Amino acid sequence: MIAKKAIEIGVNWFHSKNWKVYKFQKEMWQSFFNLPNGLLNAPTGSGKTFALWIPAAVNAYHHKSERKKIKVIWLTPLKALANDIKLALEEFNDDNDLKLKVAIRTGDTSTTERKKITDSAPDALIITPESLHLMLTQKNAPNYFSDLQCVIVDEWHELLGSKRGVQVELALSKLRAWSDVGLKTWGISATVGNMDEALSALIGPHGQGEIIRSNIKKKILIKSVIPKKVENYPWAGHLGIRLMKEVMDIVKQNNTTLLFTNTRSQTELWYQGIVDKYPEMIGLMAMHHGSIDNDIRRWVEDALNMGKLKLVICTSSLDLGVDFRPVDMVIQVGSPKGVSRFFQRAGRSGHGPGETSRMHFVPTHALELMEAAALRAAIDDDLFEPRKPLTKCIDVLVQYLVTLAVGDGFYPDQVFEEIRSTNCFKALSPEEWQWCLTFITTGGESLSQYDEFSKVEILNGVYKVNRQKVAMRHRLGMGTIVGDPALKVRFLTGGYIGTVEESFVSRLNAGDVFWFAGQTLEFVRIKDLTVIVKKGRKKKGIVPRWGGGRIPLSSQLSQLLRQKFESAAKGIYDSIEMKRLKPLLDLQAKLSIIPDSQTLLIEKTQTKEGYHVFVFPFEGRAVHEVLAGVVAFRIAQSVPITFSISMNDYGFELLSDQEIPIEDALEQDLFTTKDIFFDISSSINRSEMARRRFRDIASIAGLVFQGYPGQPIRGKHLQMNSGIIYRALADYDQDNLLLKQAEEEVLSLQLEQERFLESMERINKQEIKMVKTTQPTPFSFPILVDGMRERISSETLSDRIARMQLNME
């Protein structure tokens, strides 16, 4: 009966809004009541939110009781989504007089509002994974969540494959155990290539559920901004902002435009460039990225909703789900390096059922036009990347166990079964479980003599945190997002602007000027780990750099790129981008070859810099970094030789001051997978990489404390503390699971071991063609430039490259 009522209300409400009711929405409204769990797969802007909220809200309304307990949790990966989601949910509630209270709890929620939520539970709570884990530490949390009917995980593909996703899996396992009414779990995902695996990660390997798929094909119009001249010798990063006039012409023709960049630094540079050349845009445009103060970001979001802004320059902070209806155009600067990310950003325009999304792609170098063609083909064929769920994240698990111990405590046997019901820990052995329990109670074998690592006490079989200081420190350090320590930026006269990383500030001297959040700031001093600034008089300044600047090329996109190059090798130019690149590709074919999918191209050339070997697997920077190290190591085993190594997403370069015996190396089976792990270990400093990885793991696991609010511990001290612990474990506790996790993460995440091995297998099936060239080719030139960035002399890089291009042409 309730299902029938929900469908009736949903259909009537949609008709009152003049919206079309899609088949998948009706199916979802029925399935919500028939199925315990599931995953809704529908394109962005197709009405996914109401497909799940309407049945969840009607169900909550009909099961409302005098007990004021939470009924629905809406889990969102981004704080920026929360307000928009709340408006949408409340619109349906108000129009249908459901009288359901909806609240938000994120890291930005005030202490007063958090207390209200704790004291008087709303009917529905919009929350992030981190804030949900904080609520698990509440006293009487089992009773608070006992009437919970449903958890809806929005943008599940964004959390899947990350430690935040593991947080969600663990929280769901506990909420299922606490719910007295039988908890439903539903995920929402627009773009993921492994939908069945995504469902299993959400509901657990033994859970029952189905995938509800829409039959809607989202209309996306993608056009590339093609430079008037496509140079024969492209190099990365030089083009983007040179196309500003073409970009601003697009902006002027539309009401509201989102301009996406791939990094916060690029966002600042584009804003600075537009202010300099188009001062009339001041007041009509804004910036939005994760390091800008929350109050400023909120103002930008509100101004977007009200149609007050003509242009917003942003990063992934506005990637997901935010419904800014005034946005009628999206511009992407530079390749997003993945199909799903490109699709998500395109969907920010025309964000409504049946509407067409429009996007312009702005290359930062000519060869990115090839990526644009590949991205369009992928979206046409619905070829999205899979997101591989993580397994056995011990650092997240021990943090979660302390979280439960900070609350009402836990019985290990009961929690072990809950944890084993998750996808991440389904293979956790009793021995590993016992290690985790020992770790949180004593610190483990090598740290047991230090009292600060003994956090949890056992009383009558219950594992519980009894010391207030331990509980407070744990709450402050919860979460899995770890980065370079960030310092708040504040005006001398008061007022916060945002945060910059400590590594950037450490290079500033008093009086230095930098550009941040659309303003020229003069560095005054650091006080109490806050960057004090005043308004700068200069119009321009250096731009902060934030970690994580390089986005890796996805395996899906690299495969599509190889197909595009194969088409070019066969003389097939089937898109405007390919046609405009034809002169460049013709030159590549003249000087070398264009490889097809059955060919690995190696180019060998000599310049005044030395002897160069270029290899082009087209597998992405991470794979090329490892492969270049292995190739260099193997060659050096035969002849004493020193290399400089450079790489990009298309290939890598070995440079030496003596001739490189690449022919001899190929005859000795250079790309064999025999002894590959020994050669990887020998060619890269895996122990150093593991030590760096361990810093993040140690922070998540609670081995190092990152400081109190307003008093963060300096980055170099964090690094030193985690380094000391790492060396102690390496010397005295080599079976430590956190130590093993660091080593495994280096292989699986940092070095992309699985993808690397797949690429090696593919290379061994290819025909290797080595071409001696008289000069660098269009393919090798960008890699050559990347290597020069590290070695450039006093003359500017662009001047040097311009001369090289002229000489070659």
C-alpha cells in the first residue's frame, strides 16, 4: 500500500512541476519497497535524487512515531552538495505536507546546530562520511539510530575505491546492526564501469540487492576550442590560457558558465589572467576551490543559484551533483584524464531531466585534442572507468575500532562478524583481527612500552576508551583525507581567506606577494601557525601550489587514445580534432611512424643535450615512471651508464651523455616480466616510497597526532614522528600490518602494479619498431620539454622552446 501511495504522490508531484516521469523513476519507487538494498544507475541531471527521496520520504512519513529518532540518512561525499540536496528534499516535503525535518551535519556545521541534531534527531540527516563516524562516538548512539530505515549513499562512484569508501562500508555495517526496523541501503551512481562490483562493495558480499538502470541517454554536446594554428611541436601547458579570447567569447554568449580546471593553481591563474585582460568581469565572476574559506565558497554557491554570476572558475569542488540551474555552459581546460570525470563536469550544465548538457574543451597543448576526440567517443559508447574497491585497509579499521571504543564500547566477537560482512574486510583472518585488537590496546609488539599508544582498555570484555584526552584527540584526528598540513590565511585586520599548504609558505619572506582567492596578498608573518597577510599593491603575484596537482591518465582513456592513434596510422581522421591534427600527425609519420595497437614505438635521437631514447606505451605517467626505471636498471646491468628520466602520459625518455645500447637491450628481452619485482625494487627506492606512504597511514591509524584546532603540528614534525615510528617498526616489528599495508599501497596504488603488469603483457605481444630520427618528433618533443623544466638555465623555458621549434621547422 505504501509503495502504491509513493508512486501516486511522485507522479502527481512531477506533473505539478511539468516534469516528465521516467520509467526508471517509477521502477525505483516500487523497488524501494520490494528490495532490501540496491544501486540506482542513471545519468547526471536525470532526476536521481527524487527517484530515491520520494519513496524514502513517504516511507518515513508513514512510519513516523512519537519517538523522535532519525529515519533516513543521506550520505554525500562533498560538503558543497549538502545545501543543494537539503533544498531539493525540503521542496518535496513542503509541497506534499509531509512535515519531515531535514538537517545537515558536516565539518562546517556549528557546534550549536550539532547539539540540536544530537538532542532532537531530525527525520532525515544529510551528512558526510567523516561526520557520520563522529556521530558513532556519541553516547547512546545505538538508541539514536535504532529507528533508522534507510541510508542513501549519493555519488557512490566518487567514494568507491577510496578509504572514504571503506569508512562508509564500516559505518553501514554498524548501522545495520543497530537498526531495529531492518536497514535498507541504496546507492546512487551516474558513472562507473563495474556496476556489479560497486553494488557488492556497498551492501557487502553476502547482501541482497539489485541494480536499477535508467534507459535515458544523456545528451551532451562537446566542442573543442581549436587554436588557429596547431603547432608541429607541441608542449604541455603552454596553450590553455593563450586561448583566453576564444574562452571569453564563449562566456559572453551564455548566461552562466562553469570553467573547470584540474588544479587549484590553474584556477587562480585563470582568474588572475581574466581580471588582468577583462576587468569588466570583476563582480560578475568568482572562484571556487577547496582551499578557499567556506564562507566565500557558500557565497559563490548562493550567487550561482540566484544567477548573479556569469562565470565561476572552479576545480573538482563543483564536480558532483550540485544543481545550479542557471548554468548553461561548461568549459573544461585541459584533459581531465578520465571519462567519468569529463562526463560529470559536462553534466553541470543542462542539469535537469531531458535537458542537453553543453561543454567546450580547451586543450593546453595540441595533442590533448586527441584526448578530446577519445573522450567524446567514450561518452557516446558509455565507456566509463571501473573503480576498484579497496581491501584490508588496516589503518581505517583500527581508527574505526577506536571510534567505537570512544562511544559506548564494543564486544570484539560481535564487531568481528559485522566487519567481516563488509567487502573490504571479508577476508580478514582471525589472526589479523587479533593483531588489530592488540594494536589499539597496547600499541603492538614494538610500541607497547609507550603509554600514548595504549588507547583502549578492556573491562568485563568490553573494549572502551576511558581517558578523556584520548577520546578528544581521536575525534580531532578522525578521517582518511590526509595531505600536506594547511595553514589558515588571515588578513592583518581580521577575516579569513582560506588555507595554503605549509610547504608553500615556508618559501615566503616578509614582503613577498602572492595571488590567492582572487586577491593580491603581501606576506607579513606567521603567527600561531596562521599566515598573516595584508592587501598587496602589485597587480600580480606568484600562485600557491597545492599537492596532488597531476591527475593520472585512466586506463580506459589510455586504451581509447591508442585506438585513435591506430585510426590515424590507417589514415582515418573521423573527427574535427583529428582532422586539425592531421598536419602534425603527418609530420610524425614523416619523421618516424604513428604506431597502431600492435606496435610499440621506440625513437632514438641525438641532440646537443645528449643521446635520447623515447618509448611510447601510451599507458599514463604512473606506469611510465616504473617502466622507465626498470628499463634504465636493466640496461645499466650490461654497461656502466647514467640516465636522466622524464615521462608524460604518452611515453618516457632516457637521456644520457653516452650512446644508449638500446638495440642490445632489446635482443636480451628488455621487456620480459621475468624477475620484474626484483627489478622494480632495484630501480626505484621502494623503502623510501613506503616510508612516505606510511606517514598517511600512521595519521589515519592514530599513531601520530596532527594537533589541536588552530594549533596544528608542523609538517616537518609530523614527517619526523612518522619516520621514527616507521624505522622502529622496520627494525623490530617487520610483521606489523600497517608496515605491510604501506608497502602494498606503494605497489597497488602508487605504482599501479596491476595496470603495470597488464601493460607489460601487452608490450610483449606487440611488435617493437625502433626508429632513428634526425631530430625530436611531435610525439617526443613534449617529453623532451618536461625533462628541460628541471634543467633549464637562466633563459626562460618558453624562449628556449620557441628557438628549438624554429630550428626544427
